[in-house]
Amino acid sequence: MKMIFAAAAFAAALASASAANAMPVAPLNSSGSADVIQVAQGCGPGWARGPMGRCRPMYRRPPVVVVPPRVVAPRVCPPGYSWRAGRCLRRY
């Protein structure tokens, strides 16, 4: 039983190794097609064609800015004073 299993595994490995070249490799010296010049749909950089064929800006979402929390100790001013400009000032 071991021999049959080993022979089947060897045959499967041999069959899969021979089918490895199903997609041919492109030659290394080939570059992109020189007859095609890519243009940004005729609108210029940062613009794209809209549904009616007119140029419109390509909007991007603004970056998410997360402000770290700032711990502020509670300030207690005596009666008749209020906390303004970073210190206790007398109320008028």
C-alpha cells in the first residue's frame, strides 16, 4: 500500500512539474508599445472625463487627522475671579 501511494505521489509531482510552463515568459528586452501615448483622457493631470464628456477634477477624500487627547487639569479660581488667558482674572 505504501508503494502504491508513493508511486501515485511521484507521478502527480512529475505531472505538475511538466505543466508549469503553461504561460510563456515575455522576453526581457521588450518595452511598452511605443505607438501608444497615454494621455489623461485629454483633460490634463488631476482631471478626468465626467459622465457628459466634460473635464472635471478628480476629487480625493481629505486625509483623516486624529488629534491626540490633551489632558487639562481643572482650574479653580476663588470667588469673584474667572479663568481667562491661562490665569485667574478678576471679573468686572
